[in-house]
Amino acid sequence: MRNLVVFFYIDALNSSFLNPDTMPFLSSLATKHSYCELENVLGYSFAIQSCMLSGKYPDETNHWLPYFYLPAESPIMFKTLNKIGAVFPLDMVPPLRHLTVDQVRRFVLREGVRINNAPFSIIDKIALYPYYYMCELPFFKELQELLEKKSQASLTYIGPPKTRKYLYYASLLRHIRATNHEKEFIVTYDDALDGLGHKFGPYSTECLHYARSLDRVLLEVCQKLEKRFGKNVAVFVFSDHGQCEQTHNLDLLSELEKKKLSFAEDYLCFVDATMALFWPRNEVVKEKILKVLVDKIKIGRVIDDDLREKYRIKFNDNRFGEIILVLKPGGTFFPNFFSPFSAMRGLHGYFPEDKVQKGFLISSKKLSDPPRHVKDFRNLLMGHLRN
């Protein structure tokens, strides 16, 4: 008899959407069966997915952000862009810089890697992991091989970059009809809400409309699965984090410039949407930067050594920053090295204890040992396909 587990991974689904008006099916599923809030890691989806698949924290895998400071491994194209920037002052025109890097990414770099607005003056110091999506991570292939060896089970991924948006669930049903694995764990990854939330805001009409339509699709899919497999199918619905509305922007580099700290000369910095990584030229500069961040940036918090240990991001080298600043919910850095035209309206990537950073899991069956952290995904998977 076929043993099927389907894991619906919905990026950035706010738990507040689980109500009878917005998502009645998922709301009912959570109430009648099993719902648990999950502790998370500091960071974005790359960090969360690495943690899920490996069952380990970032300091154990050295996977936290897809970009990091390592000049020796910076792509040749980044070094070329740095030289172009020395001749043509594209850093003075961020939209033009963005379009240039975007075209390079499309034709040279992997589709998933996005640092479209990184200044050419420092881009040759940045290295990238050569993968981005969940199915591309080395931990995914490792888990596939482990499941095949230990349980004779298959692990299948349906989602970007290979599957077109909004076709994930039709692709899932086609896959099930076309295959007959005795044991299979299928992950569908839907990042549409994440993109809509960034662009329009997490509680926008666009997000609410998609959430309602998604709820209807999931109901239809689950009904078809239950009709075909009965009790031999287990369904999970997972969100890795939520999003909150942007309420205030911070021009971080301008704040440091006011204190006579010059970007690319006194320090290097990578500015993401809600966190910033610094590499000061020397200890004197480091102390000056820390003083500005601690005294002036009240909407953020510097990650000191104790917090690095707490959040499991204390690495063996400084590739992820000698100084790390993380904003509080509602705050965003703008300008940053991703958004060339305007700040994103929906945000995540805050501290793990913040409500917006919590993940959640809904199960169609009662769980005797419910997960507590996103890294428990690996054990959850192994447990369901062990027998």
C-alpha cells in the first residue's frame, strides 16, 4: 500500500490568516487536528531551509546567508563589474546599477541569486553560495540519498525555479498520477505570498485574495488525496515565517557618513532589508561604528557575542560580519543592496522571538511528538517514512 506524505510549504503565510473568513479550510484543519508554532533561526528563508533540511543550526553548517565576505571566492563577473564601476560611476545611479547586475544575473549567474543593487565598489569582495532554492541546497540531495538508503523512500520537490508560479498544485497531482513510489515525501514550495507581501504589504488586498484562492486550491487537492489514498496520506502545511508592515526606513550608510565614516574606505558593509553586516578596516573604526549603532540606531540591535551564541551564528571566521545589526519589527534599511527603487512594504528577517519570525505547522493527523523548532522538520520527515 502506498505511503504518501505531502508537505505544503507556503512562504510567508501569516498565522493571522488562519481564520474562517480568510482561509476557512486551513483554519478548520488547524483546529480539528494539530497546530504548533515553531521557533525559528535568525535570518531569511535560505537560513531557515538550510536548518530544516540539515536538522542543524547555522553555526553547524556554515550556511546562514547566501552572500558573504570572501574576496578570494568572489565571482569573476563581480570583479569585472568592480572594474567597470571604477570607470563608469554607476554607483551614483542605483537604478542603472540594478539593471546592469540584473542582466548579469540572468545571463551569467544562477537565477536564484539576487544581490541586484550591491555597489560595484565592494561587489568584488562578496562571494555567493552557488545555490539558492530549497531543492538546490546540498542538504536536500543528502536527505534524498539518506531516505532512499534508510527507508527506501523518495523525496520529491515541486516548486521554483523549475515549476512555474501558480502551477505547483496541478503539478503535484500530475506527479502523483504518473508515479507509484511505495513511500514518498513530496514538498511543494509556494513563494507567491512572500513576493506579494514584499511588494504590496502582508495584509494588502493582493495577499488576502491569494490566500483565499490558495485555501480553496488546498481544499480541493486534499479532498482528491483523501479520496484516492484514504488514511495512507498525511498532509502538512508549513509557513517558515510571517511578514509585518514596514513602518519606518533607515538610511544606514548616511547615518555613518554623518560621523565621518566612509563606506568602502573605512569599512565594508552589506545592507540587506532588515540586517546589515560590517567589516571595519581596523579596531578604531570598529569602535566608532559600534558607538553609532548602539547610541543612535534605536530601532535596531547589535548582535554581540552572547547573542551570536544564543542564535547559533557564531562562526569560525568573519565571513558573515564582524558586526551584525538587526532591526526591530517594522523597520527596514533603505537604500539597501536589493531594492533599487523603493523599500519593500512587507518584511521579515527579525529576531527569532519576534512574533513575525515564528513559523507554524499544521498536520492532518495528531502528532505524538510535535516539532518545536524549524530544524525538527528533518526528524518529522524521517519519522513518517521510517516504517
